[in-house]
Amino acid sequence: MAFAAVQGEVPMLAWLLYAGNILWSTAYDTWYAMVDREDDLKMGSHSTAILFGDLDLVIQGILYTLFLATMALVGLRAGLGASYFGGVAVAAVLVAYEFWLCRNRERGACFKGFLHNKWVGAGLFAALAIAAGHAAPVVGAGTQVGQGLEVAAQRVDGGLHRGLGPRLPAPRGLGLRGRPGGAGHA
């Protein structure tokens, strides 16, 4: 929604992020489903661990590989630098650790693998934040990120509305920090 609101369209970069989210959440949620596999079988639930059967680790490997490849493609399309791709590599190592941890499909280990995904997300977030900080001065208007930043800046400055409705006027009678009068009083 943010892409559509700022750019007036949903670019390929947004669809890649969406696909990556689905792949990752399916992969890490399968660790949790592997914890509950026996209970789900008794209750008749149809989790991914049951759906994938004996191929659960193989299919998770495919899901995680597609997720990491999608995140790498996001970096390429957004023009992110080496720090981002280093973060994707760190995420791959963290995922490999999860597979080592869960190799015997034990409940406790699979739960640890599920919980461990917070570090995969944190690593990717940190890599994105660092890469975006490095890219900010050089991002040009020719990239999707640059166009989004340019449009956002124009909207803040009161220029471009893109048909998203009228800009609301600033509240009257309140100055800086909500005090009547003073700086910013209209």
C-alpha cells in the first residue's frame, strides 16, 4: 500500500517483497508445524508439516532458497550495495544453522528453529537499513527507490498530490508542541 500511495502504482519491487514474505513465513512456520505434527495428526489439522510429509526439510530448503534469492533480487532491483548482499549471506548462514539444528526433526529443536527466525529478520533489516543509509545520497530519480523518495519529498513540500485527495490544512490555533501561539502558530 505504501508503494501505491507514494508512487501511484505497485512496482515489481513491491511484488518481490510480497513474494519473499510469503516464502519466508511459510518456511519458518513449517518449523512450528513440525513441533505440533503429532497433535495435528490426532486432531485432523492439515499443517504444512503434514502436507510436506517426509519431504518437509527438502521443501523447506526450496522455500528458504527461493526466499533468499528473492531478497537478493530485491537488492538488485533497488540498487542496494554490498552491505545488503552481505546481510543476505548472513541470513543464509543463519538459515543453514536452523537446518542443522532441526536435522532430526525433534520438537524442541524445531521450536528453537522457529524462534531463531527473528535473527534472520533482524539481520536482513539491519542490512537493509545500512544499505539504504549508504545509498541515500546517491539514489537517483531513475530508480524505484529514488522516485519514491522524490514523490514523498514533493508531497511533504506540498507539491504533488497524485489524486490521493486534498491535503488537509495544518490545525489552527496550535503552535509548536501543541501550545497556543509561539512558533508555528497559524
